[in-house]
Amino acid sequence: MKTFQSLSEIQAEIKAGKLTVSQLVDYHLTQIKNNNGRLNAFLSVYSDEAQQQAEIIDQKLKNNSAGKLAGMIVGIKDVYAYKDHPLQCASQILNGFESQYTATCIQRLLDEDAIIIGHQNCDEFAMGSSNENSAFGPAKNPIDETRVPGGSSGGSAAAVAADMCQGSIGSDTGGSVRQPAAFCGVVGLKPTYSRISRYGLAAYASSFDTVGIISKSVEDAALILEVMSGADEFDSTVSQQVVPDFANFKTERKYKIAYLSETLDHEGLNSEIKASILELVETLRTSEHQVEEAHFSMLDYILPTYYVLTAAEASSNLSRYDGARYGKRAKSENLEEMYKLSRSEGFGEEVKRRIMTGTFALSASYYDAYYTKAQKVRRLIQKETNQLLDEYDFVLSPTTPTTAFKLGELKDDPLEMYLEDLFTVQANVAGIPAISIPFGVDNQGLPIGVQLMTKCFNEKNLLDISNQIITFKDQNR
Ligand code: GLN
């Protein structure tokens, strides 16, 4: 079967009588069967259900009663609750756990006739940048299997790149949708914090966690965003704003765009990625966008702020996994020992590191020195970011400092691993939308991603410029 870049292509074939949803599901199941052994992108595959669902949707299409997402086959990261299906956050501590309800964002996809084909591999509790922190072993990059797919939504990006599904729902707390999308050559969208309900998303750092989308096209990201967004009685932090018709994003406007010298001159930035950004700046100028160099003085403070605050929030959120309530329970006659053993055996090394550093930052003697200070710096970063976005429609930067690195290369060096998030965490610290778009490859054929950030609730224009950029690349080929 040919590969489809977007749902509109799929729906056109279905309409022309050349394709059925059942055939499409069978195709993706075959892709999973042939590739998952080596890529380890899916942890569970719901074959029978997906096939049954496909027959029902094919019938609905005949009756003209199918939803907007008929023909969209989606995989979901192992952090989303899907009723009566396993949910483990790629952790031993949730061994054998099954969800008792469905996350709002997933329910909204189902209501529009998307099909959920399985749960996807990720870093344990979404903590990581390479998918190597999964209790189920790493997912691999389909472009080069000796390399990581990025993380934490690594399985989700690998699955889309290897055509095991048409789109994936990942989560983005500090870049976990955009960084793997960049490494695997697909689109990764992190909407405004509060745009999509987090009900049913296992919490990592609640003031940063965002539902994110991985897709092959900007068009599909827009459509999925439109379906998932909007107020939800189960999550009071979701914005009450009316959801725009994101799917209708193509206005082809000319914009004012900034690129930051601090990111392009950063010593950790790979020179080919820098060259790609400069090439894009030129192309944008040729297409009559106004592109200017600008400054952001706080780049060096973003990562430390992010890691103090997210570890603090994680240490509190993950206290619920005590061995008594969910999943794994260690054997012991003594209650306190049972808690301790369950947590020591159930959590992996990186999760333990975050819980310990977070607990330290929140402890009475260090609270002000770390937690309060980081909150103040967060406010300053938000302020400077918003000032920049008052002047410019978008800020352009690389998504990542490097292309996909080798499996094992950074695994034992947590600080180097954290540096991978250098350019992505700003959007989460500030709560603004950001996207990663594939833009060329390096000399080893590894994908390069470019990132655009914009002000809160400006996703529609973000989608418009992203689509223009993807089209430049197609024209240059
Ligand atoms: N790599 C970052 C972290 O480990 C981002 C994770 C994420 O966005 N879920 O915290």
C-alpha cells in the first residue's frame, strides 16, 4: 500500500472507492508486525479491536455518518488512560495496571472515529530524552536503528516515521514531542498549556505537562488539535476559550520572525543544524517574510529552572505510587517496608534521581534556595519570552542541538542528556505553543528539525507558517 502523508489523502481514496478503513488497519498492523520486533515502538497492540472498529467505521462511511477522523489510525503513548487497556508509563511500578476510564483527549479522538491501534513505548513516566529509560527496553530510530528515536515520546515518533500508524499522541513536558519528532523526521506539535485537557494523562510535572501530537503533516496535526482541544469538566485548568477551526489554517500570511543569536552561536549546536537554520532564514526572506536576529538573555537559566521545578513537581506527583494502590506490590509483612521496597524495585534509576532531587528542592531547609528561586526565575523567563513575542509573530530556533545520537552514547551522563532539551524547554517554562518541523538531513542522512514558538493561543498562525516551511523544503527537493 502507498504511504499517505495526510488524512485528507486517505479520505479522498476512501471516497473514490479505492480504499477501506479495514484495509488501512490491516496495513498498519502488518507494518507493526514486520517492524516492531526491531523498533520496539509499541508496547501493546489492539489488533482485534482495531479491526472490529474499522468495520464499523466503514459501515458509517457508507451511511455518511462517520466522524471527522474516519481513517485516522493513531497510537498513544503509554501515559494515557484508555479504559480496560494496560497503562504502565513504561514503568515496573505499574505492572499489570489497567485503566478504569479513558483520557478526555483520547475519548475525543474516538468520538470522531479515529482508531486507537496500541500503546507506545516511552521513557519511564516521560522522564528522558532518548527512550532508554523505559522498563521495556529502548525504542529505536527507524532511520538508523543504532540510534535513539529521541524521548520521551520515542516510540510514538518512531511509529509514525515507520508508518505503523498515521499519527501519535505523545506528551510534552519539556520537549518530549518535538525532540523525538525532530530525530525521526516528522512533525511534533506542543500546544498552549491549558489548550487540551490533561484528564487521564499520568502526571509528571503538572504545571508543564501538555498533550502533544506527532504526525506526518501539519494538516493532520491541525485536525487532531481541533478535535482534542477545549474545556473539560474533568480538568479545571483547561482554557474556556472557544476552539478555533484549526483545520482551516492556511492563510499564507507574511510574518515577522526572530531567530536568536544565543541559540545559533551556542557551543553545543551542531554546525549542520546551524546551516539549516540559516538556509531557512534566507528562504523565508526570499518569500517576503520579515526575519530578524534578536536576543534572549536568559537562555542559560532555562534548563536549571526547568529541572528544579519539574523534579519538585514529579516528586510530589509520583508519591501516589506506594505499592498499595496501583500495580506492583513488594512482599513484606511490614507496611513501611512494603512502601519502600515497592518503590525501590518499581522505579528505574532516572525516576529515582528526579524524586530525590525534587524532594531535596522541596525540603524545608532548601525550599527557598531552590524551589522559590526557580519559580521567580520562571516568571522572568516568561516575561522576557512574552516581550519577544509581542514584537515578533514567531521565534525560530533549532529543535535540538544535535541529530539523533547513538544508543548508549549519553545514557550514563544525565547532564549531557539534559542538554538535549536546551531549546525545547523554553516553551514549557513559558506555557506557549511550539512545533518541530522536519527540515532536511545532515551528512549521515539523519533528520534535522526546526522549531517555531509563538504566543499563547496562536496555534493557528503557527500551523500556517509551519505548513509554508514544509512546502519550501518540498519545492527544493
Ligand atoms: N527530556 C525532558 C525531561 O526528561 C522532557 C521530558 C518530557 O517532555 N516529557 O524532563
